[in-house]
Amino acid sequence: MMAALLYRLSCFLVLAVLLTGSFCDASEEVGIYEIKRCNFSVKITNYGATVISVILPDKNGKLGDVVLGFDSVDDYKNDTAYFGAIVGRVANRIGAASFKLNGAEYKLPANDHGNTLHGGIRGFSDVIWTVENYKKDSHLTLSYNSYDGEQGFPGNLSVTVTYTFIGKKRLRIRMKAKALNKATPVNLATHSYWNLGGHDSGDILSHTIQLFGSKITPVDEKLIPTGAIEPVKGTAYDFLKPRAIGSELNKLPGGYDINYVLDDSNGSRHHLGKAAVVVDSKSGRKMELWTNKPGVQFYTSNMLEDTKGKGGYVYKKHAALCLETQGFPDSVNHPNFPSQIVNPGETYDHAMVYRFTIHDHEASHAGY
């Protein structure tokens, strides 16, 4: 009798893990946490470690929210655009939803035309993270323990992300992960959709952008890298000098959705290097992005279509841009790409810094 009862209990516990992803998910509460310094504020929810707002002044001192999102945390639970979330265990795409590692083949959930996108059907963007440390004028640290076999990936993985203010107008996001018992691929990314004119200001085609990557990893029709690394010079992908995002958009089928190989990365960066500079001349807002990772995915929200966002505003195609610093997509299936494998005892460390200023230097009264 007792043996049967223990057996039923063990089955229930296994089922609970399968449904929730971890024991702690069932008891964790979802909240919204604001870090604020002067007229610069960022709101984050521990559901998906998601950035839900970034509020900054424009050249006239008027505050505006420069990331797309929703009014309710519940809306993020049904979000297919990954607004503001931390995506993983492996961001971007894994071809054929499978890879081989140390003699074993791993099959993953296929959630994107036969491939795995942003960690699978229930990646890190759809779990509840634990609040580890929070100081309103300084930082927020969140953690998540990913179990062996979650979405098909091997090994237990301990993950943290810290959002930190540096000075008046710099935001640092640092993601760390430790493989506890098995080698596993790790490629985390933050998936904020930026519109420096304001989330409700229309499209970003007049924004100018400079990307510090002279090469890209071209893709096939399913957006899986071919394995080649090609120069951007003379193509529509060339943003080595600043120009409007929409200036050569007519040369591409749907818009930009490509990984840039950042210059001077030599496969991986051990220091922060500049990845991109974005300017919106109308608002005067300027954003610089720095990272220690070798790639950045430039995406012009090509698949947004009449998505109802904050304040009822409807987001359309090209309503924002994403700059996802990362390892190269599908690296697990391309030995010539920088490795994403983290072995037990090793620590994955991914840092990025956003620096916000006013492009019009005469508008210093805005508080920068």
C-alpha cells in the first residue's frame, strides 16, 4: 500500500516538473520591477526576464517609451514576437531542430519551419525567473535554473541576468550561465524592439544606423546560415557608414534579419567592442550598443502585423528594430563558427551596454 502511494506521488512530481519546467515555477510570483535614475527608467518583469519599458527624454526634454511591448504582463504570455525577453537556452535558429555533441544527437522542438527558434516551444522567454537582488536606483538581478532535457537540451544550467545603470544614461545587461553537469550549447540574447522616436511613433525606416560588422553570415530560405561568411561591401547590408535603414530596403525581400560578424572579434570578444549606433533625427535620441560577443542580429520587425501594443497602439511591419548581440546562429551545426558549447565548470558571460545621448549637441538641456 505504502509502495503504491509513493509510486503515485513520484509520478505526480515528475508530471509537475514536465508541466512547469521546474519546481520553483509553480510558487514564483510574477511582478514588475522598475530601476530609475533621474529621468531615465526601465521596467522589467520576471516573466521571461522581459524589459517592458525604457523611458528617456528627447531633445526637448519630453519623456517617451522607446521599446515596443504590452500593457499587461498576461499579454506577454501569449506573445510570439518575444518583445523585450531574454531568449535561450540557444537564441536564434538551430537548423533541422537538432545537433550532435560529444557523440550524442539531440532532437529539439521544431517551432520555426522545421527548425528551433529562441530555445524552443517554451524557452527562457516563457518561464518565471527568480528575483535575486533588487535596488530601485541601481540594478535588478534575476535567475533561472534550467533542468537537464529542458526543450531537449543537455545538462542542468544555472542562469542569471542583471540589469544595471551605469552613470546617468547607460544600461548594462549581463547574462551569465554555468553548466553544472554536462556540456551544452548556450547563446542567450535580449530581444527588445527599439523605436527611438517612441514605441507609438510609426516605423523606424528613417532612423540611421551604423553597424560595425564588415561581414555577415548569409542564410537560406528558412533563415538558416549556409556556413559562409561574406563581406557586406557594395550590398544592401552595408552599414559601415551611417545611413537610413529604409534607404535600400527595396533590395531585400522583407527587410533585414541577418547576423553581422562584428569587426575585431576574432571569433569571440574578451572585451566590449562597439556593435552599432542608431540615431532618430526627429527626437534627437541616439543609442550606442557595445558587446563582448562576436555577432549581432539586425532585425527590422518584418513579421509584425497589426499587433496591439501599449495604450492600444497597433504595431505594424518595421515598427521597430532589434539588435541582438549573440554568438552566430546555428553554430552547433557549423564547426567554422565560434563555438557556443559551455562545459561543466565553465561560465558563459555575455555583456552589453546601451549608451543613450542626444544627437543634437545643442539640446544638452534635455538632461544628458
